[in-house]
Amino acid sequence: MAGVDFGAERFGPETATNAAPAAAGSGWTDAGPSNPEEEAVLSLVLRPRLDTTTPVPDDIGGLSPRLRAHLSREQLGDVRGAHQADVGYLREWITATGLELVAVAPERRTVEIRGRLDRLGDLFGIEFRRVSGEGGEYRLARGSVVVPEEFAFVVTAVLGLDTRPPATPHFRPFPLPQPVESLAVAAPLSYLPTQVAELYGFPAGTSGAGQCIGLIELGGGFQGSDVTTYFSGLGLPAPDLVAIPVAGGGNAPTGDPDGPDGEVMLDIELAGSMAPGVRLAVYFAPNTDQGFLAAINAALHDETNRPSVISISWGGPESTWPQATMTAFDQALQDAALLGVSVCVAAGDSGSSDGLTDGQAHVDFPASSPHVLACGGTRVTSQSGAVEAEVTWNDGSQGGATGGGVSAVFALPAWQDGADVPASVDTGHKKGRGVPDVAGDADPETGYQVLVDGQQAVFGGTSTVAPLWAALLVRCAQGLGHNPGFLNPLLYQTLDAEGVTRDITKGNNGAYKAGPGWDPCTGWGSPHGGKLLAGLGG
């Protein structure tokens, strides 16, 4: 079949064409070929509209928030949505191939199609197999995705071929005895989220009122009784909370505090208590590349809740994502910047290796996208309500450490030019996007007291830092009267970053060391909330 090769669909060489059937990749057990008569729904992600007047984030990046002219959601569809002609090309091809057109969302640049696996495999050059692992059975797509030549220029990525989970939640429990009779005894260095907000000087007189945080969740769920009990214990009203199902996902608690429920409750409890006036919109989607992008798009195009900040605590090493898929995600994250929506993403919990064992350094995606605020981790101790010491989070023998390093995929952004981002420690010493941008308390030993599935727990991990910064930014938005929006260019070029953050100069995450100024362990450091608001208002 003549076509254009989009590269390995999932997990790099483990899905190379002609791989042996058993080569499903580390942690996966081959369970035989998929049923050829089984049907699947795929998402074809289209290129953004081609127009020389289309804005890009760099056009607004360095401007003060009060001078920025962000797009409305309606305008975004007009200037960044799929071109009508591109949708037309695909309609003709879908009809000609006998596939079913399920849905067209031009504003999200997505066309959904349905077909039998044998037909889809022939069209895209993929062999489907069943694999088991991570508590379930999934569809593995082996081969390189080949898009027919006549419309390859239209399609950015094909999602939904492989249903294995691409992302993991970035939280780490602190081991506690069960039942827990006293958190003060079992975890003496742990904090309530409200205490951490005070340590970081979140702006007085703000609560996030009138703002909405979008939380992206790829599994699990929350129980209303836990939410009510937890916030009552803090002396706060339960947050204005809405669950939004996306692409077949939904609020589905598993009953396992150490599973995805832990991520969901952690995000709700931290964001809702650090910004007690905010509305929380929780977008539940399946943990697939297709579901993950659908959740981000659902938040961006939500005209009802209109989140001004999105918090993402899920991700995986860059090398486990196909280039085409990362491009499709990054285009959606560019949309966020143009809307004035800040996106805070956890940088990972496994140090500079990001949990891989190939001897190389890796950064986590989507934290490595140059259009998000990547959030690394620290260890914080306090005295009399003030920060006593703060260093890079690295548990050493425990195996947990903040993610960070240099992207192997995304080039060094112009706004990061002056930050002295080092070359990668890997062979070739590539210069790329430096991760993270900022940091916050993430060490499980100095973690956050939460309630999950009726159990008291203490959680750390960079999953705590994304909702922390999201809560701070909605409080800044309330104080400013408008969204801060795409923070990175401001942080690196316009604001005095070292004045609005606390520089972390000690520690390492494996291959990289902290030091004065920006570094690939903690970025610019943890926040001075009030100073950040003042700087954004300048």
C-alpha cells in the first residue's frame, strides 16, 4: 500500500514491524491475535487550519497578562480548527473504504471512524494482538502506522489502535500502618494542603472564586462521602464539584486507595482546599492515547465550566510515545495557550531515568511539551509556619525522585534561551526543552494528608505539585481579574523568576543536579504566591 509512514504506534522498537508475536514489550504477556471481526473506533487527528493569520503562542507569550488578547473558544475553532476541505478529503476516503463515519468535531480537529480490526489493520498497516498486563487485557498494535498517501498531509495522528494505558498517575503513598490512629505520630512531617499554601504564601484575600480548574483523570473516581468528610475536617465547605464523562470514561471509584482513586482524590482535595472558592470540573476518560487527548480537548472546549487552568498528574516517558501522538497532544496544548488556559503537568516521580532501565535519561510527557508548566518536586521542612529548608526531592534507596532533564523530542523554546539549560547527558548531548519549569513539595515523607476510599493517607509525588500550582494560578486569576494564561514566557523572560519563586539549589534527581537559577531538577523553584500575583499584575 502506498502511503506515508507515521512511525511506531506505541513503545518504540517493541512494536517494530515483523516483531515476534511474543514481543509485546516489558510487562506484557502475549495472548494471541485479536478477533478480526471485532470493531474499533479510531480518532483521526487533523492538522490545524492553514492560515497565515493564525496566531501562535509566541505572539502573546511575553506580554503582560493584562495586555494579552486571548482567543475565545468560538474564535479558536475558527482559526485553529480543521479546514473544511481537509474534512471533505477524509469523508470521501471513509466512504470509499467502507468504514463508518462516527463523528466529526472540526473545532477539535478530530474525525472518528469505526471499522473491523481486519479492515483497519489492512488500511493502516497494523497487526493487532491481545496482551495481558496491568490487571486487564488490551489490544496491542504492532507495526508502523501507514496513512494512505492521498490524505497523509491532512492527518497528524491516528489514535485508538492500541488500547494499552500510556500514562501512569504520579503520586506516591507514604507507608502508614492501617488503621491509622494518629497521622501526627505515623507521619510527623506531613502537612494539610492548607498549611502548604500558607508556607508558599498564597495571595491573601483570594480563594479562586469565579474560577474553574479542570482536572484530567484517566481512571478511578471519588465518593461524595469522602469529599464531604475531608473538607469538613478542614473546616471548609465541600467544593463545587462536577464529574464529566469523556469518551466512555466516568466517575468509577475502584475502592483501592493506592490505585487511580488516590490520584483523583489527591487532585480534588489539594486543588479544592488550596483554592476553596474554585469550581472543580473533573474530566474522566479511559487511559488510552485516544481518551487522554479527548479529555484535554473536552476541558478546552467546555463552554459550560470554562476552566481557566487545567491540572494533569498523568504521564509517561517520552520514548514510550509515538512522535505523531505527541504532536497531536502538543497542538492541543498550543490551543490552550491561545485560549489563555494555563496547563500544569506533573514532571514524574522516578528521577532522571523516568522509570526506564536502559541507562539513559528521560523526561516525562506531556510535561515535556513546551506549552505546559512542568511541575517538579521538592522536600520541605518547616518551623513556626515558615519554610525552614527546601531541597530537591530524591528518596535515594526508596526509588522516588522528581522527574526532570532535557527533552529528546521538543527543541529548546525561544523563551528558555537564557535559562542555561544544559545539553542532555545522553549520547549526542542534544539541546532541548528543559524540564521542569517550577516545583513544590512532593516528598512523600513531607507529603499531604488526604482521605481516599474512607482511609487516611499521606501522599507525595509530583502529582501533588500540578494541582498546587493550578490552585495558585486560579487565585492569581481572581486577584488579577483575568487569566494569567501561558505562564512560561512570563516566568523566563518578563517576570523576575528568582523574585517570585524560591530557588532550590541542593540535591539531584540522578543524572542532573540542582543549582542557582533554573535547573533540571526543580526549574525555578517553589512559589512565593503573593509575589507571583504582584509580578503578574505589573
